[in-house]
Amino acid sequence: MNLKYYRKKLEKNPRLFDLLELRGYGNHDQNLLLQHINSGEISMGAIWENALSMFMPFTKQLSLNSMSQDWDDGTDGKFVMTTVNRESPYHKVSIGGIKNKTGTLRVCICSRYDDYKLYFMLIPYEVYSMWPKNTYSPLKLPFTQQGIPSGRIWTEYEGLVVPFSLVSAPIEDIEFV
């Protein structure tokens, strides 16, 4: 497998199907894959964590669904997709399940309305530790109906949106401002 090829794809104009191709779903029908993802038969969280691990030889992936972290460097992977709400001018993603997390989050956001484009965020513990910790109050990020990130919250956290090369880099090499 040519990791340089996939790194380049994920760096330039990343799409959900690039991640799926990287994990061996390249020859499958995209509509069928989307049905399996939407029904929960395909776990995009596990695919995201396993894809990240391929690009992070500097840390060891722990067992799936470990309590506070996914890798032994203390970081955790999160994958979220925009919600489907036809009555609202905005769609949202909700980053939840952070109650027991203790390190930087490596987040992949998939916009269903922007040709399944991927956005990456690195969120340090110091930032998300201030968010409410129950499952009813995750961080919600708005998207327009065209799938474009928008609103005050994006402006507030835009420095946390990073290219794939940073979301998969060693944390000690990253300077959070």
C-alpha cells in the first residue's frame, strides 16, 4: 500500500471515500457503502482510528474503545458526520463522548452535503475540558446546507482546523496557539 499516495489525497481535497479506499473499500459501490455507514453496519469511528494509526508509527494504538485514549501518546480519535435536518438552514456535527478523555482529540468531520468532504481538527484537552461533559451537551459545530462550516463557533475554533498532516503528527511536534 502506498501511504504517500493516500497522504497526498487526504492532504489536498479529502473525501470520505479516500478514507474508505485506504481501508480496503475502494472497489465497493459508494451508495451501498453510504447505506452501511448510515445504518451503523460500518463503523467510521473504527475506520478513522485505524487509518490514523497507519500514519502514526510514533505511537501504539490501544484496544478499540479504550476508556480515555486510543493511542499510548494519550490522544483520542473522533469521527463525526453532519446531521440531516431539512427544515433548518444549518446542519450540525456534535463532538460528544469526551467525558473520560484526557488528551488531544484527533477529529475527522465529514460533511454529507459537500460531496462528503472531510475537515480535520486537533483539539487540545485544555480547550475541550471547558465544554460541558455530559452526553446532552457536546460541542456542536454548524454547517450551511451546502456543507460549508459557518458561524461564530467555527470562527472561535478555526485555529483548531488543520490539514491531515497535522492531525496525524506527533503531539510534541505541534505548537497550539
